[in-house]
Amino acid sequence: MNLILITPDHFLEQECALVNACFAYGLQRLHLRKKKFSEQDYRNYIGSIDTAFHQRIVLTEYFGLLTEFDLGGVHLNSHIRDQPATWEELAALQPRHTSASFHSWDEINAAANNFDYVLISPVFDSISKKGYKAGIDLKGAAILKQVNTNCPGIVGLGGVQANNIRLLQAAHFDGAALLGAVWEAADPFAAFRELCKHV
């Protein structure tokens, strides 16, 4: 089961050092998402990550940085994944991996052929978004894989933590995306290591 770490919205003290430590410990993929960052801010952030890990970094914007840093891929949110201009840009950039976020199994089934893996949320009550309640039937992963032979990897997002991550494994999810369970912990690296023990 793959683990994806999503960066917090706001930059945290020692964040890049923590990301490097998580990569060294075995983190497979980081989704770099900073809503208030400029392109130069993204460039500075990526430059603070060991180059050995650059191919594990996935961008949510400023896709031109893919080739500048030899990064791992792009992630499309619902606002840009259906825009023709997005796909024209990606056709030119040829990212290693393309993923997207969804909120229903039907959405994933309709778009499955376009992505290497997809995030579906919220699988559990969110930690980082208070009041954002679980809304995904976990049984849907196995059902979708049975009916769609082109099913991309399915990654659960929303409220994933040490006491429930194995439920995703049991439900045939291919991965889990981590956010609040790591970044809102008193010791984010210790929290990440604890989650790794459960997969």
C-alpha cells in the first residue's frame, strides 16, 4: 500500500527538513500543494528537497517546473482536470504520472482511463477540515476494480490515521493520502513513522 503525503496549506517551520526525513524513511510520493505560493516559492521549496527525491514530488500547479526539476508528476483538482488547456499543457510536458481528485466512484469510473491513480475523499472524517464528514462507501474500491479493467490506483484521502488506515487496505485501496494526521501532530515525523508501521 502506497503512502502519499500532502503538504499543509501554510508553510511550517522545518517543513522541508521533515519532508526530506519522510522521503529517507520511505515516503513514496509528496503532493506539493501550497495555495498561496508563487512559482518562485515552489521553486525554492523544491530546491530545498534532496535531488534524490525529486522524482517522488507531484505538482498541483506551475506544471512547467516538472522539466526544470525532473519531477514525478502532476495532480489535477476538479477545477482544472476537465479544461482542454490543461490537457494541452500536459501533452507537451509528458509527466511521469498524472493523478486527480474525485468525490464519487461514478466520477472515477467515467474518467479512469486518463489517470495513473486517483484520490477519493473523504473516506473518514477529516482531521484538517473540521466538520468535513466521511462520505465514501469503502466497498466501492473493490466493486470498481471488478467492473473496470482500466481502473487506476485508488488512494483514500480524508481523516486517514493510524487507527483506521488498515480499513483501507482491507477494502482494496491501493494507497492512502496523509495530511492532518502528520502535520497536525506534535511530532510530524514520529506520526509518519507510526503510520508506516500499519501498512
